[in-house]
Amino acid sequence: MIVMRLKGGLGNQLFQYALGRYLSHTKNTTLELDTASYHIDRLRVYRLDSFEIVATASDRLPFFSTEGRARHLNKVIQAVKGLFSRPFQIIRERHFSFDPSVFDCSDQAYLDGFWQSEQYFAPIADVIRHDLRLKNPLPPVLQELSSQIQGTNAVAVHVRRGDYVSNPITTAYHGVCSAQWYEDAAKHMMQKVVNPTFFVFSDDYEWVRENIHFDAPTVFIPPSPDGQECNDMHVMSLCQHNIIANSSFSWWGAWLNANPNKIVISPKQWFAAGNHDTKDLIPHSWIRL
């Protein structure tokens, strides 16, 4: 059994699932998702139940507690080992860039990290896309939007704001793409795409309507209700091309785009602070601007 510890929002959960799915697929074993972190995370919840994933979610491994981090990690390790007759291998992400050594784990392993690189699951890309089909049909308004997208040379634009602008700590760490950056990205896209229509997705609908201006037809899409973010991601993936924010949610909206000739423009600087090596985060075919 492969157990992946889930943490963060939908985009992060998808990265964690994708690596877990690859490991369970190649090692011919089952995949379990440890969702215990969401007991205390007041901002995020488990979201992968919106997809046709091949895994079982469980909160039976309580990763967090009020005790010290080191003591608590030891408790988790002992709890995991106690569940199985054969000792589990505990693997924690060592750094942000791709680490191929994780593939050498045993078929009884517990993994803790973000694993933000396509290289962790590229060999089974078709399997991942198949797993990430929506369980439920799109609501009528998004079905109509999807039909509109199919009739245009559509470019999905995702503008991530939310806690990126409302929380000073998050703002300092992640940063936020400016309106000027999006306008520059749109101009770059218009040099490559004939007669594009921009479909703008954001968690801050009013802000984008007032601040994002492209010299091309533009459609602003109100965000789906809380808990239905998967629908917006799916519709973003139906567009021919993508302009993404420095957001894992954005990343997956573009990656799930099945157009073999897609153009994806992403921010050159993914983090405002920290010393993360992001060379393995953005696929080589994408444009960093």
C-alpha cells in the first residue's frame, strides 16, 4: 500500500495524488490518501472526491496534534507501522525540485510532501487524465459556457487572488500577478493565436472585471460556489490555450488541457519569497514570462 499525506488546496492535492497514483500503479499496489490534516486546516478541505480517482481517503492517521512536531511525527510513524505486518517506509520531500529517488520507495510507503513536478507522473499522464474526470455533470451555466468555448479560439486566463492578497504572510510568500502582467501575457498570446477569445476565471470576479483589460473579446466567468472549484478547473482545461497564475490550481487547469498544440504562459517568478528551485515545476513546452 502507498499512503499519501494530503495537504493544501485542490491543486496541491492533485500533485500529491498524481505521484501516489504513479507509485501504486508501477508497484501494483493500492493507494490510500491520508486526509487527517484537514481536521485542523480551517482554510482547506479534501476535494478529490469530485473526481473518479482510484484511491481510498481516510483520516485514520492523525498527522497533526498540539504536541511538538518531532514528537508527533514519531507518533505517526509508530501508528503507521502498527497498522501493517511489514514496516512502512516513511518518505518526506527533501526539496522542491524533482527528486527521482522517491521512485525507489517500497510498496509499503507513507509519503509527505507537495511533489510539484510533472516528472513524478508523466509516464502515466493518460491514466491521470482519465482519473480526473468529473463525477457529476457540469451545472447548466457551465455546460453553456463549454459550448461557447468549443466555438472559439479560446484562451483560459486564471487570476488567483483570495488569500494571495488578503493574507499579508501569504502575499509576502507567494506574491500575486499584476494586471499588467496579465495584459502583457495576453499580448504575447495574441502574437501566436489568431482571433483569440479570452475566458477569465478568478476567485475575485469584481476585481478582474474592473482591472483586467485585453484588446480582444473577453468573457468574465463568476467563480463556482465553494466546493465546486473542480468545475472551473475542468472548463479551463477545455480551452485551446492557457494563461496561468502562480497557483497549483492554475497549473492543473492548463495541464489537463488535452490540446496537443496548446500554448501555456506562466509567470517566470512563481514565489515572491523563499529559495525554491522551480525549474521542474513548469513543463518545458510552457512559456515563462
